[in-house]
Amino acid sequence: MKRISVAPEEADIVDLSHEGQGVAKPDGKAVFVTDALPGERVVMKRVGRRRNYDEAVLEQVLAPSPDRVPAECPHFGVCGGCALQHLAPAAQLAFKQGQLLENLARLGAVQPERVLEPLTGPVWGYRRRARLGIKLVPRKGRVLVGFRERSAPYVADLHECRVLAPPAGSLMDPLAELVAGLSIASRVPQAEVAVTDDTCALVFRVLDEPSGEDLVKLRQFEADHPVRL
């Protein structure tokens, strides 16, 4: 992608991309606008150019969609774990169903005879499996635990995750404190999370063997929190 810097411009958002970005076509060429929603009039600024489309950031919403809602997570916009928290839950469901039917038709060349009502669950705390990045950042003097940042390889500076099923969503800071106290703090790049109805399991990836003292700290963490390591 070629980085560009041009003046902001107004545009109408006409669709959502598969990644949840608003799609504008002010001059016929598709422009993907982060955090914009269909039906909105926005001010956008193009920041990247490819052969078939441009990429833009949202500067201002002039006329919001009726489906726009405040994002509840304080990390939304930085963390890359979610893309549509600013879209009402019912509209998110309709978007995902539309994407499924479009993929069946476009990629599979099939058309369902009947579409059942979608199954629904809780809006928050629904995600039961995840891979969390872990990174010791010396210049910040601490360990970061979370998903990757949007369009960047860095671990987002998270303190909670409202889509992870409990208790996993509230373990970011305790996990960061645990890893920071290990002798191999710089050699623990990630943790797999799996939550069942009665258990939360954590599987750490380690690049060096934990010391005996590390194992004591890990066992103590397991005893202090409702998790299995």
C-alpha cells in the first residue's frame, strides 16, 4: 500500500466491507473508511492507496446511522480484537448473516432454500476462546497482555476485555503482573484461553524453561484465581 496525505473530504458510506469498514465511492473507486457505517455522511481522510481501493480514517460523522451506538469498551479503536462495537447488536447480526449468504452465493454458487432465524446469545462476555499476546516492554516498565493493535503487530495495552467470557476478560492485569515476576518474562509471547461453563484454562507458550521459582509463582496464581494452567 502506498501511503498518501491528502485533504479531508466528505463522502456517503454505502456499504460495509467483510472486515467491518465503511465503504464509500465518492469518485467511483472504493474507499474503506475505518469505523464508518452504511447510511452515514462523513468526513474522511485518505491515508493509503492501492490499485483497486483506497484506505481512509474517519475524521467526523456529519449524519450518523440510526444503528450507531457508543462503543462500551474503553479500548475500542486501539485494540484489534473487535471491529463493530459501534454498530447496534441487532445490526451486527444482520450484517454477519448477510455476509454468510453472500459468501454462499459468490464463493459456493449455492442458494439456501430456507434461512432459519439466527441463534443469539449474550452481547458481552460471549467469546470463549482466544489467543492473547504477551510482551515485556522495557520502556513502559511492564508487561502488556491483550490482542494486537489495529493494523499493527504490537500488543494493545489492555486492562480488560468485555467480549471474553468471565473470568478471562478481567485477567489482563493479573496476568501481566504474573509474567512480569517470572525469570523468563521476556520469553513468554502468548497465552491461549479456553472457557467452559465451569472452568477457565490458560496455556502459556514459553520459549525458555521456567525456573523452580517460576513454577511456584504459576501454581500460586492458579490457586489465587479461578483458572487452570
